[in-house]
Amino acid sequence: MVNLVSVARMSIATVALVMALTLVLNLNVVFAAGENQSVSVLRNEHVINFGENITFNLEISSQSAPIAEIQALFKPDGPRVVSSYSYPEFVPGNQVEATFEIPTTNGDFFPPGTVFTVSYLIVDSEGNEFTTDPVRVEYLDPQFNWDRRTEDRLTIVFHDRSSSDIDRLFEAASKRMPEIAEVFTLESEREFKAVIVNSGQEANSAFPRTTEAARAGHTFVGFAFDEYDQFVLWGVNKDSFVHELTHLMFAEVVSAPIASPPAWLSEGLAVYFESESGKAGDLRLRGVRNENDLTPIRNMNRVPGQSNDITIFYGKSGSFVEYLISEFGSAKMTDLLEQVNAGKSPTDAVGVAYGFELDSLDASWTAKKFGGDIPALVPVVVDAPEEPTDSVDEPVGRPQITISPVPAAELLFQEPPAEPSAWDDFGGWPVIFFGAGGIAAIAYFGMRTLKRRTI
């Protein structure tokens, strides 16, 4: 028989020990810029209201001058994030309580798994500044008991899942990583995180707000957030897992501030690497019978908002990328990523990497997919400037080679080209320059001729 009195005594002793440890942990000393240590933290707590915000509660005391100002500093972990700050409201005095929130939804959305580093800058009425030790908070739904596993540079955060479920995800990533690395040529040590949610209800709180049509149809099962090096996935589908992981790796390769990667390239590569066969794009296009139902690839720089359109968009993007890699090899795709990262438009990047006009490649893919005669690929026209003459001073600093794509699919799609040519990017300056130069030369020699005749 269990001695209930002993158990009760042990429980009381345990509670007393926990309370003592809590008191010690909460009575942190806040260090000033000098040697003064007059401010103490009595309480530093936070509450996660998942899907809404994180609320922070701070209680501090000052042994000297009253506390006049508190600034809360917080920064999420990630390669492309910035620090933020907030001024909690409180009543100045020698012992104060302050509260502030980090919104996590709508315009201030943060995905689950985001880790915040939070500290406080405290100023007393005499102008002395004190800074608290930083506290790290991981934003996860507190109603679940979360587990995590890490292999190499990838951590999976999950709850109520078997080890075999997580094993399958790691195995899928490991199996397809060599092919992904061949295209992306990564040599980074950045670490990635995946957070797995188990239901549609969880996903509604964990995913960003998309269009109502997409949300109602549960169009998306995952979202990648490259600014935090993590993604959120509904369920343990290994293809979707690789899809979102590919997005993070894509963002690592195409990371220059001047880069504007088209959605068809990012989503196309993610769809392509989903399956070992690379045919995941074709599977999404099984219901499409007419090429006129598809958007030209040059107009697919953004993901559409309607559920049916999104499925077709992903399908064509994945199938088109599969066509580029199977026809021209992975090295050309690597070159395309480099051109996009260098800031070139999708049209010019494809022209430089493949040597063919984007519309021409699109027309060729369409013919292979839906049948009919496969048109000849139209090479990109490379215009080299003429040698400067003695009579005209050529300005320096202008590009020496320009890419002038030749539209090849206007008859197929009956739409004008959306991308301007490189000639348009110059603003027509050669015409203006040589036109003005020619007029000046004519005027100059005309005046000399008239002068000779007058003499």
C-alpha cells in the first residue's frame, strides 16, 4: 500500500523546490552600462495565443531612480529578417509591470516554429540604461506536446506522429537531394526547419491567409518561408515535403536583392523534384485537353488565386521545367538560375542560358505535350554594335551585346509579348544618338560647303 502521507510530503517538498527555483530564475539582475546593478527582473513571462499573438509580461524593480522608459526588442531567427521594437505601456515608478504583444497573424504573420529573441532596454529617470538578458521563444501551438528530430541540416518539428512517419520524410529528402544539389550546386551550411501539422483546423491557424477560394478548397498543403529558413506542412506526404524543401533551397540559390524569379521557375522546380520520375507536373495536367486553356509561360510570373487555376499553373510549371531539364540537361538549368540571380528578366535569362526565345521553348513544349508539329526553336538574336567611325564619338559605358528575343508563339496564344525586349530597355538611345549625330554631321559639313562656296 502506498503511504499517502509520504507522497503528500514529497509533493509539498517538490512544489517548494520548484517555487524556490522559479523565484531564483525570475530574480534576474539587469546589468547597466556601468557597474550599477540596481534594476532586477521579478517576472518575465510570455503566453502564446496561437494564431493571434504572443503576449509578454514583465515585472521589474529599481533600487534607485524610478523607471521612466521600457523598450522591448525582438527579432525572429532567419537570414533575411530585421529587429523590431515596441514600447510597452506602464506606470513609471520603482516597481512596474509592463505588457506588450508580438502579432502573429494577418499583416504581421509569423509561421509556427519561428524563434524570437526578446530583450528589454530599461531607462530610469536619471537617464541610466539597463538591458535584460535575451530570452528565446519558439512560436508553437501550446496545446500540443511537440517533438523534434534533426539530421544533417534539417530539423523536423512534429506532434502525435510515429517515428516511421518522420523516417519516411527524411528518407525522401535524402534520396532526392543529390539531383537537387546537381541543379542548385549548394555549398551552404544554413539549417532548415519543417513544422508538421496534422489537421485542416491546425492548418487554418498555421498557414498564412490566402484567397478564400483557395482556403475553402484546401488548395495548399504547405508553405515555405525562406526568410526564416523553414516551411510548414499539413501531413507527412513525402512528395509535398520535398516540394517545400526545394523552395527553401531555391531561395538560397536565387537570393540576390536584384533577383525577381518568376513563379513558374520556383514552383516548376519544386513540382519537378517532388517525384522521382519528375512527372508530377504532367499528372496535374491530366484534365487539360486543349492548349488554349493554358497561360503562356511568359505570363506566369505570379501564382493565380483560384483553386483550379493554381492546379493548372503548378502542372504547366512542373512539366515545362521537366522539358527544359530533359531536353537540355541540368547544367543549363543551373545557368538559368545564375542569370535570374544576376537580375535578368525571365525572358532574357532564358535567352542567355538556353540560346532560344522563351516563347519558342513554350511552343515546343506545347506541341510535345498536346501533339502536332513541333516548331523549330527560334534562337535568340545577338546584336553586336558596329565599329565606331572617326566622325562619331561613341559614348563609353554602354552594353556591347544586347539580347533581342524574337517572339515565336504569338500565333499560338494570340497575345502580344508581355516582356519588353532588351532594345526597349535601352529606351531607343541608339536611334536618338545616331539620329542626332547624323543631323549634326550634315549641318557641320553643309556649313563648311556653303562657306567655301561663299569664299
